[in-house]
Amino acid sequence: MFQIPVRLFLLLCMAVATNVSAQNNCIDSAQIDPNAVCLAIYDPVCGCNGVTYGNDCEAQYFGGVTSWTSGECGASDCAALVVKYSWSPMPDGPLNINFSDESQINNGSLLSWNWDFGDGATSQEKSPQHYFTEPGVYKVCLTIKAQTNTGMSCTKTYCEMITVSGGCQSGCFYNISHTLDGAKLHASLFPVTVPPPFPFFFTTWSLDNDQVTGNGPDFVYQFSEPGRHVLCATYPTGDFAPLNCTVCKAFEVTAACIDSSQIDPNVPCPLAFIPVCGCDGVTYDNACTAENYGGVTSWVPGICGSACNNLYIDFEGLNTGGSLTYFSFFDRSAFPSGSISSWYWDFGNGETSFEQNPAINFQTPGDYTVCLTVSGLSDGGMQCGTSICKTIHVPEVSCIDQDQIDPSVLCPAVYSPVCGCDGVTYPNECVAKYYHGVTSWTSGICPDACLNPAWVDPQTPCPEIYDPVCGCDNVTYDNACTAQANGITGWREGKCCPDAACKAYFSLETGPGNTVILSDSSYSAESWYLEFGDGSSHSGYFDSLTHQYTVSGIYQICLTISNFAGSCSDKFCRVVDFSGTPVFEPGSGVAVSVSPNPAIESVWVQVEGDQPRQVLLIDMFGKVVLQQKVSSPAFRLPLTGLPAGLYLLAVETDRGRVVRKIVVGQ
């Protein structure tokens, strides 16, 4: 086919349009040319016959229209139709959901409601109740038909991904993170978000079936002897069901309170009175005296029984990239019964800092004694302070050394776990070094390890009581005892939800000044990445987020989510139009409604005002990807196999062609 330059073609279209616009008849069939090549650019015009066309070229050569105006026909009236709903579980059970319509139109009235619950069931009630037969994630869509005061017909669809729990624990987003410094425990909830979705001070703690309790964002405790323990935290979800989540963590204290081998009366301890309470319940003048004269392996600040005992001090130093000698330090101190007011760091190389979370370049490899001193006030006004020192190893090589891997080494089949510098638990030192190339490690399993094989004991006499817990391996166990007997280190109360693929989804509202408001409704998301289509992006959790475009246009917004394990990821995209031309149903002449939109597998097309003859689906490059003859005013259009993106749907009728946008999701 002979191709003419785009600019020349558009000029010819404008010249012909100017010539024929002078004619009296609105439709000139002589100028209809199905072979005309029109650009697949959505720049809508309203023909003199009241039909909206994708652009002036389509109006002239496919509709035979002799005159038109810019923009869609009467679209501004239907822009006032807002479709939205809310939902919540009924008191008689989490599978029974109550839906409440919140749609409105300022210049007209709502005519009908059509619900699609995503499980094959539908309803025409305004605010229905629906019972889901099983837990899961469902895409619930509400389609509203309305009429403006001028008689215009409007149709819109709103969809949302909802999670039906069915009594299983799907809303417990936080687990327990703990550290053991000898016999000293510090626990908190993770991951930490700023701001958190609920007040952390509502968290209640229970150690070993309420033998020790506490509340607040942190739990600090000093053990007096080795042993296995279970710590549970109960916190509000901020959702409807369940109202509270209880998560538990099992751990083992291996350090004895008194280690006689470290007693050395020849160590010159300072005479300063900075009292500490040893794990043996004895008050010592200072930490040096407790360690070297009392043989105490762990202690807390202050005289035994004072408010200062709750001051927990800890930090971690991590190589944060750029150089093997560059380290960032993160304060992990907590004062549940007070507040910390100052931090002082001594990095062991002559440098110091008063920042809470400093960074430093040690310049040269080696071992450095890094000390942190914190101070603060208890709730009763008592001044408290303490210090902690750790040896930081600045390596000459990275954590993994491929050269030391040697599969021919016969490692013993002995389970003596170590936590590698890469955060992975290995069966023993030999396996870590020669099979995985790990250069350094610490004894014991990593704190976040879900399974401890040394705890597996099928002979454990667990009670035959069904009080289900969901293990950190996403397996439901009859009770907490059974979970521990299977080596599980963490769980939450209640049975596990059925496995479901993670889903990315967000709802979108537009505001003045080219502004969009996004609300996340993703399922099983633990990392988020938003691309706004204008070169800007957002990483991390969001509940409701606002973004403003500086330049008018059509933008595709994409959200990519995944879980921490990396076993599931999903992407969802929507298109927002700030080009200055509305995209809603014109409502005069031939009316075409498409639902749902965005869609994945198919859309339902409803034509009012004329008989459709043929439909074309055109991608943004102008290629016809689907052509189908139709004989009914209502029909389903398949979309399976189409790449995600924006398409133009051209519906050809006896009165001409009507063009609509369709967004195909993934």
C-alpha cells in the first residue's frame, strides 16, 4: 500500500474536512473509505451526529461525518458519576460479607446496580450480603448505570480485590524479632514501618504462659539459667477479623549465668559506681566487676529491682556497600519504662559520634572494639545509662570466598549449627566453609531461622488438644507443642490460610491539578514498587499515596509486588488520562459501555442507540489485533493472550463508528 507522510496526511484530512463541513448533510457516505489509514491516536471528536470518534480522521473516513467539535460528546456530565463501595465481615462469620454501595452522581440519579463477586455469583441489590464458600482473594466488581438530569445514560464499573479470611490468620503481618546477649533477651515486632499501621504500645507480651508479662513495643528480660522458652506477643490488626493477632517465638538460652572460667581477680576494674544487676540477681559496682570478679555472663543496668533494669542496649554494624571498610551502625536499644535521650559511639580507631545511627569508613581491615553508651530518663524521673562494646571485624575479603569452596572435603554428619555472615544457618562449620565458601560465622542457628532440626522430637508428649497454630513454614499444627516437636521456632495462633498467589492491585482516584490518589489492595505483598509513567517511582509500603503530574498527558501506572522469599511476584497496571479529553460514556447518539475496565480475560460490551455490525480492537501502534462481526447489542469480547496495555475498541454501527478505550491488565 502506498504510504504518505503523516504530516501531509493530516493536512489532507483537515483540508477535506473543511471542504465538506460546508455541506448541509451531517453524513456524506461518499467520503467513507474503509481503506483509509488513520493514526491510532486517541484525540476524540464529537461528530454532528452525536457520536464520539477516536479522532477527526476516523470521523471523516469511517463515519462520513461532515463536521465535528473537539472532545467527547457530553462526557463532562457522566464524569460526575462516582462508583465506589465498602465491605466488612458480618458478626456471624468472616465468610459472610456485607457490601455497602457508596456511589453517587451529583447531576442525576442511579438506575441499577450489578455486582460480580468474583466466585461466579452476582446480585442486583444496592447493598447486598454475600456468603463465600471458602477463604481466598476475590475480585469484586460493581457496575452502576445512571442517568443525568439532561437524560444522558452513564455506565461505570469499580473493582476491588478483597481478602476473605474464613477464620484463618491472614492479617497477622508482624512477627517477633529477638536477640540474646548471653542470658539477656530483647524482643520486638518486625518489620517496622513508619508510621506503623497500629499503635505498637498496645502490644502485650507473655513469656512462658504468663510467668512474665509486659506491654509496649519492646520486651526485655534477664534469664537466670539456661533453658528453652516461648515468648508470645498479642497486637491489634486494625482490621475487622480477627481483632487481635498472637504470634509466638521459641528460643533457647544456652549461656549459663555464671562462668567461673572468666573470673580473674587480677583485672584492674575502675572504682566508678555504675551499678549493674547480674543475671544472678546480685548488684555489682560496674560491668567490669560483674564480669571479672563475679563471673557473670550478662547483666542489665542499674541496681537490681530499679527502673533502670529495663534499659536494654544493643547495636549492629553492617557493611553497607561501596567498600568493604564502610560500615553503618544501627542503634537497637530500648527503654520500655522510659526514654533514651543521648547516644555516644567510640569506634576504637580514634573517631567518635553522637548520632543515633552513624556511619564510618574504617579505611583499613582489622578488628575494632566499638562501644555505645546510651542514657535516658525512666518514667519516674530516674537517670539511667549503660554501655556495650562489640568487636567489629572489617574483612579483607567478602563474606563469601569462592576459592575456599571444595566439595571433595568430607564434612562430618554432625548437626552443630552455625549462623553464617550471610545470614544463613548451616549444619556445621565445615559445611559453611567448604561447601558454601562462608568466611565467618557464629555458633547456633540464625535468629530468624524457622526450623531448628535439633528440636525435632516425635516422642514429645504433646496434649491431644486441637488449638491450631500456623507455623512460620505456613503449615497448620494441632497446637504449639506439636509445632515445637517438629522443630518450628515461630508460629501464630489460628490455622494457616489456604495458599494463594500474591496479587498486585490498587484503586485509583483523580483529583485537581493532574493528581492521582492510589490505595493499595494487594494480597501477600511484602515489597512494593510503583512506576507512575512520568519517570518517577515509589518503593516500599503504601496505604494511600498521592502523586501529581507536572505535564498533561496519558500515563500508565504500574505496581509490582513480591513476597520476601521471592517465590511470588505480580504486576498490575492502570492508565490515567490527563490529556484534557474525558474518557467516559458520551450518552448521546450511540452509547457503548465496557465492563469491567481494566480487564484481563474478557469484557462485556453493551451498545445502545443502534445495531452494532463489527468491532475492531486496535493497539497503540495502530495494528488491528482483533476483528469480530457481531449481531447482538450485548456481547462478550475475549482478551485472552493479549499483552497488558491500552487498546482502542472501535464499534461499527449503521450510524458510524464509536471508539472506547480498554485497559488490559496482567
